Amino acid sequence: MLSGCCNGIVHFNHYSDEGALLAAALVNARLDSAADVAELAGEHDLLLERPPSDEDAAGLRRWRTALAGVVDAPTTGERIEALNRLLARGTSHPRISLHNGPPHVHFRPDDVTPERQFAAITAFGLAWFLTQRGLHRLARCAAGDCTVAFADVTRNGRQRYCSTRCANRQAVRRHRAHASHLQ
Ligand SMILES: [Zn+2]
Ligand SMILES: [Zn+2]
């Protein structure tokens, strides 16, 4: 039986927008157990080649810290250095895989642990996305009481908040501050 790493049609996306979205989600994710790893994979249509273990969860908590280093890099130069460290750690030479539908490129060997699947997709996906779409397109929410990380996949690349909810909360806050000035 063939085992899948991801849905064949969206392979390219897994290593671009989807990879960057998954990287941001991983920074925000709860990763206490194997079940948390399975849930994150499910939310992003990532088909794991092996069932996740608690060791994968532990490995991904370390990987989460490395990804957060890219999010929180204070300068573009440091962001690029952090991305290069991720690539060195998370990917291996590209390889054409036949495991699931049409031939497609992986940046890892076949049949690896969930930790390595996540690492290859998020390292290459994030590096590809940020260099193609703009190195600023990874940030934390600008709402004062929110630290959620997000990849900005919008057309204009000017996203400031993690969600519509945070954007609306900030708008209400600005409105209140303005109203109190007028009193
Ligand atoms: Zn694949
Ligand atoms: Zn937010």
C-alpha cells in the first residue's frame, strides 16, 4: 500500500504557502503529546508516513523554538541566518518520491518520522515562501495582548494581526481611546 505525506495536488504548495502556514501554526501549537502532533497534521492536510510518537512531540517542541527564532529575528540578516540554520537542520538533499500519486520532490528521504516530515516542509516551505514573497511576511500579532505568530499570505503583504478577531479588538480599542480624548 502506498503511504502519503501529503495530498498529491498540493505538493508544490506544501513547500510554499502551505509550508509557511504550517510553520507559523507550529510556533503557536500545543505539542504536549503524540495526539497534539496528529491534530496539527490533520488541520493542515499533512498525511504522516508513520504514526506520531511522544518523541516526535518532544522533537517538535525543540523545532518550535528554532522556528520561533526566525519569527523573532530582529533584523533581516538575522532572519536569513536563522532560516539557513533551519535548512541545514531540517532538510536533506532533494529527492523525487513516487510514494503517493505522481512523482514529486521531497527535501527528505522516504519513510521518515513525523518530526522529520514537519521539519523538511516547514524549513523549506518557510525559506521558499519568504524569499519569493517577501522576508517580512512572518510576524507576531500587533495586538498588545496577543503573541500569535502568522505567515502573511495576503495579496498586499500588509497583515498586522493574527486574525480578524484581533484586528476588530484593536479597532474597538482605538475607537475608545479616541472617544475618551474627546470628552
Ligand atoms: Zn510526498
Ligand atoms: Zn492576535
